[in-house]
Amino acid sequence: MVELYLVRHGNAKKLEGESYVTAPLTALGRQQADLTGAYLRAAGIGFDGYYTSPLRRARETADLIGAHIGQTAQARDGLQEMEYREIPATVAVELFARTGWLDGYYEKRAGQALWHPLLGRVSRALVEILRVHSQGRVAVVAHGGVISGVLAWYFPHERERWWHTTVGNCSITRLEIEATRARLVAVDELDHLGALREMAHARNYSFSSRSEGV
């Protein structure tokens, strides 16, 4: 069995004249990441596999957490947030999925690589990670849209619910995975942020919340 920790990056803001790819953590985001790392260290939680999205805000979050737990995250392509070119196809697929025509496909492919403009690459990345780590504890520092997508992938009968779920900055979502099956342990855990807990859902991006997983 694998314990999968999905950690959303800390609060971030796009720099003027730059793209969302280069959005760095804000001072609040760095505090959130530090608190997350301190919590994991105090709880004695380390990881057999530690991965991050290649986008700047996720890498900075993973580095700050890693400094507390003595681990360096490996950047993994495929775990990044929804890209602009994926938005039309993703919206079209999800609208079609609500007709029920794709229910059988998603149920059959739960926990396996599937065709989907966003979850296709996310599922392939996670399948590869879990192939390397068939036992133990694995952490992935990623984005709100990726985490919602992973939940929709493993629990397709609740797809609409998970696509409407927004997890907070530096929240922890935990699953127990056995082969292609998953058990949901916790979603959007924020207690480790203490007084900053109420700021975990703050929005300070200057670009589309739907496309960047704010």
C-alpha cells in the first residue's frame, strides 16, 4: 500500500509581464510552506518518494518543506497546472462527461492512465511514480486543479463534486492506494497552518482562477 500526500503549493502571485509559469510564492506562501514543513518534521513524517510540479510556485513550496524534513523534491513533468491550450478541450470533455456517456470509461480506468487533456498527463505521471513506489509514503507538491483532478480520477462516481472542490494553499490531501484502488483519508487538511489557516483560500493571482487552480 502507498500513502499518497498531495500538497498544494503556497500562496503565489504572477509577476507583471510574466506568465503563470514563473509565479513565485508570496511572503504568505513562504510562511505556509514553512509551517507545512515544520508540521511534517514534528510529526516524524518523511517520504519514500518526494515529487513536485516543475512550476516555480510548486518548486519553491517543495524546497521550503524539504528544508524541514531533509529531503529534496524531484521535479516531474506532467504534474503542472492546467495549461492555457488545454482549457477548451478539458471543458468540452467534462461537459460531455456529464451526459453519462463516459461513466463506464472513467470507472474502468480509475487509477490507470486514461485519455483526457489534463488528466491524461497527470495520470501518466502518477502511474509512473506509483510504479516506482509500490509501497511506503509518497508526496506530490502540485496545484489545486491537479489535486481536484486526481480525486476525480480515482473516484469517478463523484467527478463533478471533485472538479468543484478547491483545496487551500499548502493543504494536505491524503489517499491510501492499493494497485489501482484508492481510499480517501483526508481532503484539504489545513490545521497545521495555525493562524494562517483562514488565509489558505486567499486569491491574489491576477489571472484566471479556473485555469490556474486558485
